[in-house]
Amino acid sequence: MSGTQTSKDSAGFCADLVRTHDFARYAATLFMPAVERRALLAVYAFNAEISRVREQVSQPLPGEMRMQWWTDLLEGAGHGDVEGNPVAAELLLAIRDFHLPVEPLTRLIDEHQFDLYNDPMPSMAALEGYVTDTSSALFSLGAWIAARPSEEIDHLARHTGLAQGIAQVIAALPRDAARRQLFVPLQLLQQHGVGIEEVFSGRQTPKTRAPIDQLIGEARGHLTTAIGLLGAVPPDVRPVFLPLALVRRDLERMSRADTDPFVPQATSRLRTLWTLWRSARSVEFGG
């Protein structure tokens, strides 16, 4: 098989992986030029591999070993045939072609070590640090692919990631509670007099709803800031931040009194595509 065909196969593998496990990010890349889209999908496929480690192992040690493999790869000490891993091959290509910084990728791995254990997220500051080095980092890397880095873009990426990441913590609450994992900061629970077992019970009460509403408020604050910053960045980079439209939609739903945060909320792929398409045509996203 030729090198060109192998490269195309690797790119297709990454696209399929992101489409299957992170459809919102996959759909947002449809509004990017082909070359940049391929690099974005490589980064997002890497993220999908790292963020799914918890689901693929039954004990922390095998998960740590998988994450260490990726750390070694990024540090140039990879083991075995890296080219045999399509995600690794595409990620290294994106790093080379777009001069992506490696440090945010290694920090993303480090933060996801938390996923392997059932220790509760201790504080709001700890959650913001986790989200900054995971969700915000992905927006920052995406923006690096699309345009020259700038302070304005970094500021936008941070707030966009915080809005999205906090919203994802709320959306994942039914799954996390079922496996007795707590990303809602323990600090917030204690402020509202909520015990961990009350969250793990998976039942909404006015008491358990209070810290969730506070998280929604935090996410909406970051969303408002991010939307306000869009106009300060070049139009070419704004499509990277199209997921803001999905965050805005999700937070509106989460804020409704009739939405139970302990019940999974499914969103159709067609609706996701429609929301992104409509937003891509709007003035705020450079349409």
C-alpha cells in the first residue's frame, strides 16, 4: 500500500473516530477548509482516545499505561511502530505541519489521569484547572491551526472551553453518578449542604439541584464572555468556536425547571448540524 493511501486511510480513521465518539466536534469541523479540518480531526481523535481510556479499562493501572504511551509519543520516546497507529500518525503530522505546541497535549493527558480514579473533584478552582487544560486547550489548538496565535484568541479559547467543559460536566452527571464518579465540585455540594451519596442516588431534589444551578450560572457567565470576544478575533478563526452555539442551546435547556439533570438528554445529530449551520451563517461567527 502506498504512503499516500496509508495517509488517507489514517485521516479517514480519525474522522470516523471523532464522528462516532464526539459528533459535536466532528460536525463543527465541517465548516473548516479541508487542510485545517484534517489537522483538527487529528487533534480531536487524540482527545477521543484519551478521554475514553476510563471506559476501556477496569483498573487505573492499565489506563495509566495507555496514557503513558501517548506521553512517550509526544516526548519522542514512543514504543513500537507509531506509524501503525492512525491517530498517532495523524497527530504527529498535524504537529509538524502546523507547528503545534506539544505541552498542551501532554497537559491534557495529565489532567485526564483524574478520570481513572473515583476521587471527587475537590473545588471550583480544581474543576476550572481541569477544564482549562482539556476543553480550553482543544479550542486553543484548533485556533492555532486556523490562524496565527494571539492574546485575544487565547482569551476566547479559555472562556469557550470553560463554558463547554462545565456544561459537559452537567450533561455527564447521570453517567458519572451511576459509576460513583464526581466532577461536580465537592466544595459546591458542601456550600449547599449536599452529600456525595445524595448525588450518587441520581434523584433530583431542590437540594441537589442547587449546586447544579450554580454550575449552570458559571457556564453561562463564560459563554457570555466568549460570545462577546468573538468579534475581536479574525473571521477565519471563528468557525473553530462554532461549538459555542451548541453550548448556548444546551445551557438554555439545562436552565429550565422541568429539566432533570440526573436524566440523560439525547440530542439528534440532525439538530446539532442544523444549529451549527444556522450559527455559521450568522454575523457573530463571520457568516
